[in-house]
Amino acid sequence: MARNPNEWTQKIMALVKVGNVAGATAQIRVAPTVADLKRLQAALAAPGAPAAGRTLQTVVAEQMVLLSAPRLHRSP
């Protein structure tokens, strides 16, 4: 069964719309992929996005850098 690529983004946007910024921040910090973060970043920058979403854009940008960076060590 195929996974909906926008499912995670929709869940985070639902948290932002109800005002649960702390919950959205926690979910962003455990984001599955950089592609998901890019979709979320686009959704937060959309014209109709909630005002609280603008504060989360810095968290999204930080997580994109962390997920994009090469790992400093590898497991044995």
C-alpha cells in the first residue's frame, strides 16, 4: 500500500491550526525525511497559513540542516 507523502505534513499543520505549537515543534524534531520537511516548509509559507506557523519556520530550517548533514560516526 502506498504511503501518502502529504500525510505527515497535514498532521503537523493540524497541530499548528489548533494552536499546539509545542506539539508541532516536537514532531518536527523527529521528522522522517528532508522531503517531508520541505513540504511542511512550503505549507507554512503559504498565504493562508496560521500566524503561529511562521515561528516554526526556523525550527524546520534547523531540522533540515541536521537531517541533511552527513553523520559524524557510524554504528559498528
